[in-house]
Amino acid sequence: MRITAILLVGLLSVFGLGEARAQSALSGQVTSTEEGAMEGVVVSAKRDGSTITVSVVTDAKGRYAFPAARLEPGKYSLRLRAAGYQLSGPSTAEVAAGQEAKADLKLTKLRSLSAHLTNAEWMHSMPGTETQKKFLLNCLGCHTLERIMKSSHDADGMIDAINRMATYYPGTTPLRPQRLAGNFQRMRDRGNVKPIAEWLATVNLSQQDTWQFPLKTLPRPVGRSTRVIFTEYDLPEAHIQPHDVVMDSKGNVWYSDFGQMFLGKMDATTGKVTQYPIPVTKPGWPLGSLDLEIDRDDNVWLGMMYQASIVRFDQKTETFRVWSIPKEWDSEGAQFGHLAVQGTHVDGKVWVKNSDGTKIYRLDLATDKWEDLGAPMDPRTKRRIGTYGIHSDSVNNDAYLLDFAAGNIVKIDAKTKLTTVYLTPSPNSTPRRGRVDAEGRVWFAEYRADRIGMLDPKSGQITEWKVPTEWSAPYDAMFSRHGHAWTGSMVTDRVAQLDVETGQVTEYTLPRPTNIRRVYVDDRSNPGHLWIGSNHGGSIVKVEPLD
Ligand code: HEC
């Protein structure tokens, strides 16, 4: 016993922990008249002139603390997130080297709540059937639901608005709209718009000055969900839309820009960003890329959406190689958003999806020849597979197609062209994107079933885990080698970490509204860090659980 104690003291002094040095750079307590000490308040600190914001969450006693190593000396602006509350009083703090600054924060209750509601909280608050509300999962790509709930269109006006929405490119925001080119329209009215528009006209502000239903917010995080540090890195321009954020083997962070022809690279320590311009191959068509993948040789690949090309960025020469869709296959709706390169080192082939007709192609890098595997069918229903994400296995013979039009994972064999359909236990779960892990299991997000799914191809079994917050509508999932699967949401401003062995899910509320698409886990350390892009917030966020 004594030997252990002596050893411990020795180690502490080696690491300098035994000395009387401040453990935290800034700490304090968050209280309000209504609640007293407040748990689950996200407190954010940004140093003057910096592009990096660090956030922590208050514990059960309302206390927060920024670890000493996370805030360098300087003047900080403080911000917080607690639905229905705002900061009253001073919102700055001076952090000095080696000392602990104190800032107790007093919150006052807001009289108006609507600006604080997340998409999920609008969903929870508004009256409507599940089918009606589920339609709104089509309306989160370019702006929040707040814009719809605050509109004053009657049913006819709403039909016009929805038809106008169908003319925009998915990587649009109201500040930077891009129209689709040609006659191609994305969300075609399949006869379901009129009843939806009629319902929306009863819940928006077309017939009333304020909503006739109570605005509800979800409970703030408690317990384990407060044990987290967020680091948010502002990108050079607020309109950059970091759709996919992925790390290479050296720890550089790469992002695709959904609305511009740039590949971005960020230094994960300094937040310094370099933007590499990508050649335009289809002038007049929308600009931007979606899927970003990194192959085994650290080349960065992008699916260039309506440019109907894929590109490979060679990190050594810092140059792009572009492969455009063969001329005879090109069309107004040709769209290369997704590709798979996980097994490309085996046979030199890249899987590509063309959304126009949901066709699956393979590109042979040795000959530059394209192979068309056609539009795979579901043999049971004779319906075309509505492929969203496409993910190859490690030997590159099979690819998994995530059927966003139904609830299937479909394996396609490159040699035999045979397909195998695996049904998700939840019907119409709309699997969106995911990954194949080191054991060959497919992890994916079920957008319309609020679940993380996993297909084990050996047994053919799909297992599902519910994300606790309703309307999470997870977009993507990834497994870490420490036994966790992660997902993020376009709806709740939350990310979720699943402990696969125990089934426990821990959710973390982000410091500000964050429309999350791809998720990436850096699992070099345990439990690892999650990286996500704030698609409408022009930033990249790192989430570090402390447990
Ligand atoms: C592809 C991008 C995109 C999607 C998806 C989208 N919107 Fe929009 N929305 C926009 C843009 C851009 C604007 C601002 C310019 C405009 O009004 O045309 C806007 C504005 C609005 C407005 C306010 C303007 C007005 O006319 O009152 C409403 C209401 C609206 N959208 C409803 C919807 C609904 C309902 C959906 C889902 C069916 C939806 N949007 C999906 C891009 C989109």
C-alpha cells in the first residue's frame, strides 16, 4: 500500500500535478431565480480574435469548469445554451496564466421561446399526425423548421412555396440559393403536397398572430450527458457548408463544401484552414460536393453532385484528378454524390452512385473505363432500390446500398451482379449513410426510425438501437474500435454515443444550432473524439466525452 502511495506522489510531481497549479482556467456556477442551480447549461468561451470556441456543461450543482489546458490566457466572451433563458450581467472573463478565473452566471427567463426551439422541439410542439410530421423531414436540408412555422402562407401559398423549394439544389441555404439546372426537379409533387400544405397552413401563422399550441422544449442534459468538452472551429467564411468531415491517417481534418467548389483541410490543433479549388466540369450546373472519402493511401475523394464527376486529391502533389460521367450517360439530373473507395487498393476500382435512376457504376482506375451495374431491383417488390449511401467491403467485391426509399440494406456482388436484400426490423426505416467496420459489419443510421442499425453479413442479422430523443432522424453512423457507435442529427442539435455492449446511449447537446450530416470518430484514444460539420453554421465541431 505504502509503495503505491509513494509511487503515486512521485508520478504526480513528475507530471507537475502535485504542485499548487490551477486545475481549471475558468469556472463558476450557473443559477436562475426560477431554478436555482442549473444543470445541463452549455457554457461557451471564445477568446477575443480567436476562431475557436470551447464549451463545457454545468453539473448537478450548476457548476462548470474549463480545464486549464483548454483556455490560453486572454479575454473571453461567454455565451450559453439553456432553452428559455438568457445571460444577464457581464458576459466576459479574463483568464490569466496559471490562475483560475471565476465567473458565476445569472440567467433570466425569456418571455419568448420560439427563437430557441430546435427542429425536434417544433416537431414535439406542433399538432399533427406522425405521417404529416414525417413529411417535414424533407424540409431540414436548407433551413430550419422555424422558417416554416413563422410563415404566413395559406394552403395555396404553401403549395407554391413547396414547389419553389423543389427548384433548389440540396446544398442551398436561403443566403446562398442555387437553382437546379435544366428541367430537372428534385422533389416532384407526387400528389402528397396538397394535404400537407393544408395542414401546415393550420400550424403556421397564416390564421393567427401566435401559435395555438404550447411551445415545448426538451429537458436539458443531465448526468453523463454533461461530461463533455466541445471545441468549435470557425471556417474562414460563414457560408462554407462542411457536409462531410473526415480525418486522414496523419490527423488532418478534411471537409467537403456542399455549396462551393473547394476541398477544405483543417489543422486539428490550430484550426488553420486551407481551401483547394476544384475544377468545374459542368458549367451552369450547381456547385458543391457531398461524400468525402479517404482511401488507404490517404488520397481524398469527393462526389461532385451535379457536376457529375468524382475527384481524387493527391496530398503529395496537391493536385486533383477528375473523372466525369461518360458523355453518353450524362443527363440533366446526373448526380454523383456518393462513392466508395474503402477497398480500392485491392483492385483499383471505385464504386459510384448516379442518383438519376439510382444507377450503380464502377470505375476502373487502370483503364479509366466505367462499368454500369444498372439500377438494382428489390426482387420481392420489383421496386428500384433507392440507394443513398454506398459502402464497399474490404476486398471490394461487395458494396452495400442503403435503401433510402424503404428499409433495406442491399448487398451487390460486383462479379455475379447478384443482390441480397436484408430488411431492417423497423419498417420504412430509410437507412441513409454509414460505414463498414474492420470486422466487415455495416453500421448505418435509420433516418425515419430514430435508430442506429448494424448488419452482420456473416449471420445476415440486423440489430437496431433506438436513439432516445424522438425525431433524432439520424443521418449517419460510425463504429469506433472502443465499442461505441456514434450518430448525429439534423433535427435535435444532439449527437449520440451508443455503448454497443450495454446498449446505453449517451446524448450530448451541442453549444448552438448544428445541422449535422456525416459523423467521424477519431478512435486513436479511448473513448475517442467525434468530428462533425455544422452544415449551416460554417464551422467544424469536435466532441470529447469525458467518461
Ligand atoms: C433545397 C433547399 C430547400 C429545401 C429542401 C426546402 N427549402 Fe424552404 N427555402 C429554401 C430557400 C432557398 C428559401 C428562401 C428563398 C425562397 O423563399 O424561395 C426557403 C424559404 C422557405 C419559406 C419562407 C419563404 C416563404 O415563401 O414564406 C418557407 C415557408 C419554406 N421555405 C418552406 C419549406 C418547406 C415546407 C420545405 C419542405 C417541403 C422546404 N421549405 C424545404 C430552400 C429550401
